[in-house]
Amino acid sequence: MSKNQSEASQNTDPAGRLIELIKKIKKISTTRKNNSPMLGEVPMWKAVRAFSSELGFTNDLEMRENLILTRDHVIRNINALEMKRESTRTQWTKAILTVCSVFDSDHFGKRTDAVISACFTQINIERTEAISERFLMVGIKETTSDELTDAIKVARKALEAYEKRGKISKDLVKLLKHYLQQLEAAYQHYDDFGEEVFWEAYKKLFATFVQIHPVVIPGDRQEEFKQAINDMGAKLPFGLRTLAVSADIATLATVSVTAITLLGS
């Protein structure tokens, strides 16, 4: 993530992030390389892989999964708003669902620019902008890139502590490192898809640490690793942050499963 990208990503709300992604997708669709057709001129099934590559993914499925998480993040926040008219909530939700359906397989047989026009209509963009304005008005903002960087550092530190001093198998180390890699990959897509994918990966790593802790950590080292878990919990933007204050390992273990649903439902 470049310095300019990082600075631009500060104090952005989830819907505002989606607006910027819409602009980027539209720009990519009108790019022509080596005298080849613009992506907008070919069927979506041909274009989708190029879109995923331009957005930094190795395959289109991963890109589409990121977009679904971003969509769900926006809709959860819409549902949490106090609204005078439920019809407005319904309209906003429908707009987000339509915008984020742009890469759905149902569109694969259609010409790409027709799909983009149908999904990114003026009314849908205006409604997404209205959602963004409301989010900012009530204080719904995404975690900053600096805060995500700090969270990655804490996660790495916890993994290093477990790997060096815990009774942990090679297979378990591989699993933890896999989650950490997912976390780092999600950070690379933060500017386009926001924080939701990052926290999905983070909570998996955190919950796994909590679950394995009683098994892999010798009794005389519990305090050291309790601190590592609490440091990770302190970085969570909601839900389990209070565990960082005084939770003991027994308490953490009882909420490890809850963590998965509490942070992602």
C-alpha cells in the first residue's frame, strides 16, 4: 500500500469505500491494452479474470468473496441505523445488493459494459452516496490503515511467542501462519475492499489462539501468553475488546466460539 493510498484511506466509511471501488471498476472497464478490446466490450465471463488481476487477486473467486464481505458489512451498518422510514432502508439495501452483484455468475453471459450500466445506475450511486453521508454523520468509519498495521504486528508477535515457547506442532504452526498470511493479504486489499476482510481473517487467528491456548502452553508460562492474547483482543474494533483489560485464560476459552459469531454475524 503506497503512502498516497494509505493517506486516502483514512477516515473512510464502508459505503464511501464502495463508491471508490465503483469508480475503479468503471475505469478498468474502459482501459484498452495492446490494441485489445476494452473489458467493457467483451462478455463478463471473459472480463472477470482481468478485473480480478487488476484489483490484485490471483483468481476471480477471491475477488468476488471480498466483494460479498464488503457488501454484507455495508448492509449490517444500514440495518443498525435508526430510520424514520423503513422504505429508505429497503431502497438503500437494494442499491447495495445490486451494485455488489456486478461480478455475479448470473451476469457472465452478458456484455460487461451492459452489466456495469445495470448495476452502477445513477440512482444506485446516489443512494450509496447518501448511505456514506449518513454513516459519516453518525460516526460509522472504518479502522485506519495504521491501526490495521498495528494489529498485524501484534498478531505476528503472538505467533512468534507461541512458536518459540509453546508446545505447538508443525501442523498447527502451519495453520496459524496460514491465517496470518490471509490477514496480510487482506491488508493489501484494504484500499479497495475496506476492513471487513481483514477482520474476518484476524478473528480466525485470534479465536484459534484462544482455543489452543490451554493445550499448548505450559502452566508456568500462562501469564506471558495471556498477555499475547489480550494484546490481540485489544486491537479488535468491537465485540471482544473488553477482554484485554482483565480476562483470564478460562474466560477467554469460554468465549472463543462466541468470538467467531459475535464478530462476523
